[in-house]
Amino acid sequence: MAEAKSKIETISKEELTEKMEQGEEIQIVNVLEPRHYGLGSIQGSLHIPVAEIDERLDELDPDFEIITYCAGGDCHASLEGAQKLAEKGFKVRAYEGGIEEWKQAGLPLEEEAAM
């Protein structure tokens, strides 16, 4: 079970905020399904659900490190999305804390359009 995804490295909230503050060239990707967008999104992130990754690779820059995230520690979509991207040759890490940890820390969120 865990062995299949063991090669995917993770990134902590502190590492991710540092990269953002330093203006590093990263792409942050929310891999949750659209029905979960109400949970919020990390500022500057793209919305590419896990199921759409293969069809939307052209939206990602292979020169940038990609950080995937989902809802939180109990959600495994970030690892699944990172695995798919790694198999396509992208440099990728998964933020396992997810949007739940991000919001609890009071970190920047996207302004969500009213539904």
C-alpha cells in the first residue's frame, strides 16, 4: 500500500511558505474534485483534479517544482496526484497537511468566487 507511493517526497507547511515568500518557481496544484473547492485554496494554486491530470499536463511547467495538495492528512489525493506527475517526469512533492492545516495556520487563501 504505502510502498507504491513511497518515492513521493512530502513538503511541510513551513517549507512551502518559505518557498512562496522567497518567490521560488513552484506551481501549487489543488488536486481535489470541484465539489471540494469550498474548503478553500492556497493562494496562487491551480485547480487540477487528480482525475484530470493526464489531460491537463500542458498547464504545468516542467521547469518548476510542483506541489500537490488536497484536504488534509486523511486525504491521499495529493500523493496520488504527485505520483501521476512524477511518472510523467515532473519534479513534484505532496503537501500532506492540505488546506485544513493551511487554514488553521491562517495562511493566505484564494478568494473563491461565489457559487
